[in-house]
Amino acid sequence: MALYAELHRHLGGSVVPRVLWRYFERHGSELISPFADYPEFEEFYTRPRNTLDEYLELHTLVESVQTVETLPYFIYRLLRGAYIFENLAYLELRYTPYLRTPEHLSQSERIDKMAEIVEVVGQASRLEQYPIVTSQILCMHTRLPYEVNQAIVNLAAQNPQYVCAIDVAGGDSHYADRQEEWIKLYDYARSQGVKTTGHLYETTAGCFPELLPYLMRIGHGIQIPLLYPELLPDVARRGQCLEVCPTTYIKTGTLQDIRQLKVVFDRCFDAGVDIAICTDNAGLHNVRLPFEYENLLTYDIISFEQLQACQDAAFRHAFAWPHGKRPASLLSGLLKPESPKVLAMRD
């Protein structure tokens, strides 16, 4: 059985539409009142958007219900599906902890609450019946002030047992006016021993070469081989891996045809740049990671040999994978007893 490592999955976009609909139904949420039935909701939730910004608005729908009380409910179902249907051996979940804290609190109170969010996500992710090695990537955000983003970096540094890296969410087109801040924060993270990835070169508006040296992996990065192939030798020299999420680029209108990715893979392989194939927002897409691989094969974008190379690259670049271990050894020693809060969310 093939085993997979998933390096780029957002907690806010990981909830498949059926699970989200059932949650809304059980809790009488007004969020589904505009929809006559589930098929109408699923069509709205998974349909392609015109721009990345429009696509990212869907995250707010899920973020509003992913609270400290409900996160175990969603994570349990996420891991169950990932283990049974995707054969995942390793999963990095990324999210902005500040956006899971109560909005009525002050900024300082919300910052203090972030540690509890990280703890709950960490405990909820350790399930003996679904032994996936998991870790968290904490996302700074383009909508948040510098003080909050710095607190997110500090939180990552203080919780290495749960957190493997930091990122920036909110769309790479919004980096321009704050590049100095992102450089300062990434440099600070590296000084604290925190690993780094970042949404960059996903869209044509998000191409900022000044940020590249601070990243250990590049979230998406498809515009490098498409528009700036002269950067590939430096990417290879730094040992950076692109986190390519094929379905995303169709859903966001970034690409019109998935076959446009053939140039991405061909140029990266020629330059010696690793690619990890990822889902990004598996729930919003209603797809599983093995489908992303199969789709690339079906359209002759990659060969079977390249598929294996991408699988290997994903494990090799996984921030929290115990390197030197075979994927089949699912490391039961990393699993710890679940907290009462997690157990209480089972149904």
C-alpha cells in the first residue's frame, strides 16, 4: 500500500462539505439557511472562484466555527478520512491560531488564548486508531498587525512538541506593502530555531524574490518555473521544495488548465528542484491526496518515476517526519493519551 506525506493542508479548508453540513445541521446554524439542501451547499462550497482572494473568503466560513470547543470534532473526522481514504502517514496542518479565538476579546486576550488552541489541536491530532504523524504550521496573516504575527512566531518557538514551522496566510498579493515586516519575522523565526515555509509565487501578483532566502520550503511557488525559471538554480542550491497543490490553481482561477503544470514539473525536475504534491484545501476541493497524484498521471503531466520522486520528496522535506524511518513504521511512540477534552468530543 502506498503511503503519502501531506505538507500543505489548511485546517480551515480541510473539512469536507458533508462533515461541515452535518455540523451546521446538528447545531442549528444560520450559516446554511441560504441553501435549500446539501447538494446546493456542496456546489457553493466547492465551485471554482475567479480569484485567490474570492477563494480565501471561504476560509472565514469555517474559521468561525473552529473554536477551542469544536476543533477536536473537526480534527477527528479529518484524521479518520486521511488515514482510511488517503493512506496518509504524515500530515502538517496549517492555520492561524488567532483566528480561532473569541472575537469579542481584546487583542492581548486573544494572543493569550492562542496557546490553548495549539494545545487542543495537538492533543486532538494524536489518535491511536489513526496513527498519522502530525504537526502544526502556525500561519501569520496579512490581515493581522505585526504584534500578533510576532506572537504567533513566539508561540511556534515555545511549542516544538506541536509546531514544526510558520507560514504567512492571506494571499501573496498582499505582501507588497509589508515585505520588511515579513523578512524581519522570518529572520526572527529562523533565529529561534523555527522552520519556515511561505505562500509565495502562487499568483503573478505574489512574486517577491527578497523573501525567498528566508524560506526552507515554498508554498506553491509555481510562478517561479512558469515566469522566472532563472531563479530555479538558486532554489535548488538552497534545497527548497515547492509545495504544489494542483487543484487549487483551477479553483482560484490562477491556471485555466491543469496541463499548464507540465512546464512546472519539467523545469523543476530539470533544475533539480524538489516538488511535494499537496491538496491545500482538500475540503474546499472535495478531493483526496491520491487523486492529485492520479490526475497528474492521467494528464501526462508527470511519469510514474516522477510520481515516486514527488512522494519521496514529500517525506524528505517534511519538517517533523522522523527522518531515517520508513513510512510503514508508523511510530506509535509518538502517540500520547488523549485529553478528556478530546475524548468528550466523540460521538
